[in-house]
Amino acid sequence: MKTILFSFVLLVGIPAAACSAEKNGGSIQSGQLGTIIGAINEPTGVTLEPLRRMRGEKFEWDHEIQVALPPSYFKTEKPYPVLWVVDGLYSFDRATRIVYSEVKKHLPEMIVVGIGVPFSEVAANTQRRPYEFSSSSEAVGFEGLGGYILEEKLSEARQRIQGSGRPVWSRTGGAADFLNFIIDEVRPVLAKEYRMSDDNTLYGHSGGGYFCTYALFARTESFSKYVCGSPNLFGSNFDLFKMEEQYANEHRDMKASVFFGVGESEILEDTFNGVIPAWAIVSSTARMGEILYLRKYPSLDINVRVFPSEDHISVIPLNLAWGLRTLWANDARNVEQ
């Protein structure tokens, strides 16, 4: 097949309306979340640390790092589990609100860390996000009907983006560098400042869900839990399935708890110019779940959920809330009451 440019899904998988407003005085701004699982109130007692920027060794641009500390953080000396959220600009506020709507009922208190493009550089995300989340610099689509349709859709999307004056994505294959940046550069810096336990959860949606799945195979034990929302796992010409097979050939176990979540309506979704069904989000996720289940790894906790009537956007909060709830319910350490 021809090499095609990166997924329109990765560019629009989280709409501008979901983008976090710029922070003022270290507080979460109202109205950023919209209607999600009922009405989630602004978390009480959560401390938002000052924004910081870090530039990774392999990157030509900065990433913005956001940190939310739990209400009890300054009342105890204990370490806390950490939720690492990619697409921080879009997802950090949402993740913080969801986590603290679930605390005590289903989750322990935890530190939430968001990593993403700075608000002032959001226009550049059309180039950066496809690079950071993709595992291959060669093929990003896949062979088959969906891949051929994607090639047409992406060509149309490229023309529209160029016509609007925004930069068009040109580089792919940076997932390894982005993962190493999070684990080897950001985590050690934050671990010196905050009481972080070794219980790390990685969360991403759409292209971030693809990246989350990539991390599962690339550096499995760097995170104990993975919440992978609506990933396009056939992307990069089935690269993640090749990684899975290689992992299986080299390992007899996988020490991880994994949650894959998708929306039922993604099967026939006609938003985003019809690109969602072409990416085979539901079928590729189901197939990966089946394969991992059949491997019978003794230490793997694998969970797959299809949310009825939910689409690529409406399923976002459900994936995170149910993903965290499921993995912590299955965690042998249980939730501290």
C-alpha cells in the first residue's frame, strides 16, 4: 500500500470544545467539561500546581506539565498512585474531575499528571500529536478497504487544513521518543518533588489510546495499569499487532492491568467525515482484546467494554471513569476506605 499521512482521528478525536481553557491563578475553570457522567462538580480541596514546561532530549518543542495533588496530600506523608494523562491540554481537567468524583467510592486518592501541548501553541498540535502518538514513520494507515478510504479522507483533510492556514502534519513515528520522555525525563523530575508511589496508570483516548497500547508492548512494566480509550489499533499497518506477536514470542507473562473501551456507535459513526468506521476502532480493539485474552498471561488483567449508543466523543468520560473503576476494583490492593 502507499504510505499515507496520519489519522484525521488523531487530529480531531478530541474536539476544540473539549479543550481546556487557559489556567488562571492555578484553579480549574468552570464549564470546561460539559455534560459527562451526570454532573461532576469541581473537585474540592485538590491543589493544582503551577504549570511548567519541559523539553525532552529528542524534541524540538516544549511540553506543558500539569499536576493535581489530592486533598489529603499536605496532611500525610504517604506516597500516592499516579495517573498519567496524555493530551493534557484537552484531558487533564476532565481526568481530575472524574478521578475526584470516584475517590472513596471506587478509587483511592491519586496524583494526576497531564502532559501535552502548551495552550499558547495549540495550533502546532496538528503536527505534534500525530508524531508523538504514532509508532511508525512509514505506513500509518493499513491495507484493506478502511485504509483505502482513509487515504482519500486524509487527502481531503490535508487540503482543508492547508486552506485554513494551519500547519499540516508531516512527521510520524515519534511514539518511542514520547514514551521515553514521559518515563525517563518527566517522571524522575516529578518524583523528586512529589510523593509518587510505583503504581502508575497511563490513560489516552483515540490517538492517545493507540499510544497507550503502544506503551503496553514497548515498556510494559513502566505502568501497572493502562486505560486505552477508542484506539485505532490497525493503524501503522497493524504495527501494534506485530509488536504484540513479538512480545508473545519473547515473554511468558505480562504484568499489567488493561482496560480497552469503545463506543458502540463508533461502528457506524458518520461524524468527522466518516473516518471513524474506516479506522476500525471497535473491531481492532475487540481483536486486540481477544488476542491478549487468549495468551493466558498469568499476571495480565484484561478488560474490554463496548458502551451502548456512545460515539467517539461521548464515550471519552465513560472510558476513563469505568476504566479506572474496573482496574482498581480488580487490583489486589483494593481501594483505601
